[in-house]
Amino acid sequence: LRIALDAFGGDNAPRANIDGAKLALKQALESGTESFEIALVGDGRQLEKFGLEPVSSQLSFIDIPRPKGRSPKSLPSIAENPESAIRTALRMHSQGDFDAVVSAGSTGAQVLASILELERCQGVSRPAIGAFIPTAGGNCLLIDVGASLVATPMHLLQFAIMGNVYFRELMGNPSPRIGLLNVAAEAYAGEHAAIEAHRGLSESRLNFVGFVEGRDVPAGKADVVVVSGLIGNVLLKYIEGLPALFSKFASISDSESLYRVIAEKLDFHTFGGEPLLGVNGVSIICHGASNERSVAAAIHQAVRISRMGLNRKIEDALKESADLVSIQHIKKAGFRRGLRPRR
Amino acid sequence: LRIALDAFGGDNAPRANIDGAKLALKQALESGTESFEIALVGDGRQLEKFGLEPVSSQLSFIDIPRPKGRSPKSLPSIAENPESAIRTALRMHSQGDFDAVVSAGSTGAQVLASILELERCQGVSRPAIGAFIPTAGGNCLLIDVGASLVATPMHLLQFAIMGNVYFRELMGNPSPRIGLLNVAAEAYAGEHAAIEAHRGLSESRLNFVGFVEGRDVPAGKADVVVVSGLIGNVLLKYIEGLPALFSKFASISDSESLYRVIAEKLDFHTFGGEPLLGVNGVSIICHGASNERSVAAAIHQAVRISRMGLNRKIEDALKESADLVSIQHIKKAGFRRGLRPRR
């Protein structure tokens, strides 16, 4: 297995990425798991500045000169320029040179570049990112957390199907409880797109538990919580910010032990990165503020996902669901009415 | 002052409402604040079943017979029926019989009924509900949390102006920091409606601190966080559910003191209820699961808001802002493009 790591992606690049790659290899050696190779991809002259020495045959450097022209900081120039590091790495992945690509760079650019270079799985109209968040009943998968912003009923249904496959394969739970996030629990109330998707999910073979409201998420009412990327992103980042709130409360309490548990449970560095679900390949999206530890965790995640055969399973699940009349119904309704407000 | 309380609104009605009314009067008596009257409004025959006795001259019962026909549980029948208890109470309020109406019934029905009976303040196209949530920098006002779901740039701008007045008057902070919730911090990135509203807010006289991301909310980066009702509602309810999550963690830690602080800070019963901002009157919306304590808190909130002259101040603030060219610009952009996705 060969994992490409975007050397200059992320707020702490390239230091955190280089150290994270070395840490991942060390951890794999120590735990005795099957070995893999890491290729750091990026501008060679810039990498040289950081005094890099190949530490082992498993860590190589691939020079992708920074494209001339527009600032590489803006999303369009990174994603639209075929010569950018992320696109080159993803193209090499699609050609078989790598088994996965890991990046802590701009999420928007990586999503767009992944769609352009890897293309979408059959039946997927919009890829999604799932993220695990803690609940009283174990970790639940929130999907989508920002691959796109607004979702039609058809998109929500696809997120549910992809999230179901991902949760099932990763957590070994054959029938995760699928919930659809909404502002009300009644099947007729709330956002239009959610109401339409509810109808489709009710007729699907998924273990659909209906609408979940905000409070049902931390209570652990569903294993997979389906939502538009706009809401999912706000919620995920809110959760990420909670330790800042509780550190304030902890200072006025006589013990900080619960605070340490909370901070650890909510620490995004533990999760590392998550795959963009619905593209033909393994594109692992990391937090922009990733550190050495989270980069290493993301590399292990890339290895795990690469061995899972996830995309074929997603395609099969979508094919199965395509037979349902409800999806055709929703597909039309989605395009026609999905983006309008309730009234 | 005379406050109408919807006797049969809420999951714990009428018991919690009756007990809450008595508690509020007792608290007012004990604290020596200016006195007020409470009128419990609802179906008299049903109230009789609960063996009600007038406890004082300050607590009266007003019989509003339950309208015949459709089930009063559905939103349209409650809000669209002029004879429903909530509409009758609001109509009596608009005619001067009451100074405020408090209800723990359906939020959707109360919003619609308030718009129909009280009408909107001059310049307000969509009323909003603000709710206080704890942050590391004190309580912040999240607006809107569900008076409507999807918001155009113009609506977001109005939420900001109304939230600014409300926070200023209630908290005595002359220039609260206004933040606009988005998935990114850059002025050009994220949801289209947010980007357009950002432009208008930048040109306003408000103390606008720009986009805030999910994690900035608990960190306390803004005093007023402006957002569409769909996202605000999900976030508010998520926060409400956090004690369930942390009670789980607390059991594995050696002390529960921080948990008690968290549970208390996040307890919605403390807040009682919030006014529907932007209607000509005082319509206090309570949590459906309100108990005796939160109903009493909502009644005190109704008394406070009634004495504040909030609506005139909101109208003045909107009039002031209407002069800005930016608002006209946004108004058009909002109707034309506000509801479309980013791409």
C-alpha cells in the first residue's frame, strides 16, 4: 500500500505532516501491522528548506513544483489548476500510483479536486464527508459535514445510504440506526427537503429511525445522523469548540477530571481524517489545524479505508436502492422543489 | 400589568402552567417587585377538572371554549382558527386587555398566530426568536432559533438589527459584538445568503465582527450570533441535549461537580421563555417541556419585556438602517438569489 500525503496542506504544514508521516510508520512498526509506504508530495525546493532526509525506504518525497500564476491559497486556483499538488496526487492515485491521498489543506479544494480527478462512484450525485462525534450511546456519524452546503431530498437519501455503508463497515454494526436531522419530530413538519427525504427513507431497507432533533444527537438516538453540509459543518465545529466553554466552567469547579474526559472525547486530533465518500478512490480529508498526532491517525485511516473496498459497496447499495420507486419520486421532487423554503 | 398565560400549552399543561403562575406571583411578592396580574386562558370546563380555585385577586381564569372541528394539535387548526385560545389571547392583547401573552404550546402556531393578531413591527419582514446560550465569554444571543427556517440576506440583516436592540436593552451592553454564523471565516466563502448579508452588515453601524464559525460560538467570539432558524434551532436543541452526553462521561470520572455546573448552565428551564421579536406586542415563546420553574421565569420575562418598550426601539433601529444603500441592494439580491445554493 502506498499513501500520498499532501506535504503543504494545513495550518501546521509541512512540519506536522512530515512528523506525522514518521510517527505513523513508527506506530505501524511497533504494532506489527502490515507495512505501507508514504509519499510526501509537494514542491521539492520548499521541502528542501525544511532539511528533510529520507528516514526509511517507506518514506519518499515526490516533487510537484508549485504552479505559477494565481495564489495557491484560493480554492479555484488549487482545484482548477491540474498542476496543483493535490490534483496531481489525486490523478496519480486514479492512475494506480497511490492507494489513497491524505491532505489537511482546504477542504473545498480537496472535494472539488477529488471529484475532478477520481470522478464520482456510479449513482452518486454528490459526495459527502462523514465525521464521528461522541454521544451518550457511543460515536455517531454525522454526514455531510461540508462537502457541499445545501442538499436536496435526493442528496440526503444518498448521504444516508453512503453513511450506512461506511458505519456498517467501519464499526462492524450490520444495521446502524439512521436518523434524519430536522427541527421537529413529526413526519410532516420542518424543512421541505427533510420531509421529502423522510418519505424516501421510510420506504428504504435502511434501519431508519425517523427524524432526530438537535437534542437527540448527543442522547445517541441514531448511529448515523443525516444532514445538509451547512448544518453538519456548523454543528461539528460547535462541538469542536466545546472544550473552550467547559474549561471556563472547570475553573470554577473543584475538580477538573470530567473536563479532561470531555476535552479528550471532543479532541478532533484523535479522529485524524475522514474519507470523502462517493468518489472512486480514497481521499482522506483532515482538519486544517492537524498536528503530528492527527496526521498519523489520518494515515492509518487511509490504510484502513484502502483495504475496505468501500466504494464498490457504496455503488452496490445505491444500485439496490435505485429500484425503489420512492427514489425516483424524490429525485424529481428534489430538483423541482428541494431548495424552496417551507412556506 | 396583566399577563395572559396559555393554560393548555405545553407537554406538562395545565399543571405546570397553573403552578408556574402561582410561583411567579409568590416570587414577585417575596422580592418586593412591582405587582402584576396573571390571566390563565383556556377552556373553562377543562380547567375545572383540575380543581382550580382562585388563589388571589392577581390570578384569574378566562374561559376560551375549545373550538369545535379539527384536532387542535395541528398547527394550521390552532393558528388559522380565530377562536383558538392562543389567537384569542393575542387578539385581546392587541386590543389592550393584556400586556403580554405567554405560551408553552406549539412554537409554529404561536409564531403564526402572533403575526396574524399582533402584526409585524414597521420594517420587519420576518419576526425572529432569540435564545441565550452559554459561552466562555458569558451568554450570547442566538437569533433566529426557529420562527422561520430559511433566511434571505435581508432576513439575516433584520435578525442582526433586532438582536442588537434586544441584547443591548436586556444586558445593558451598548454595543454588542454581532457575528454571522457561517461555514468559513473568509468574507467570500460559504453560503450565498451569508455572504450577501456579510456585505450589508459590514456597511451597517452595528459592531459587526464578521463571520463566526461553529467553534467561535462556545468560545464567545460574538454576543449576538445571527443565523437562519433552521440552523439556530438544531444548534439550540443540540446544546439542550448536552447534559445527557456529559452525564455519561461524568459516571466514568471521579467527580461530578463540573457536570452539575454544565447541567445547570445548559438547563433551558432557567431561561423560561423568549419574546418573538418583530411583532407589535409581547408574545413570549416557552419550551414545550416547560415546568413550573420555567413557566414562572417566562412570566417574569414577559413583565420585563413589557416594560422595555422594545418594539418601538426595534422600529427605530430598522428605520435608521433603511437609509443604507446596502440594505436596498441586499433586499433585491435576497429576493433574487438568496435561496439558491452556492454553485
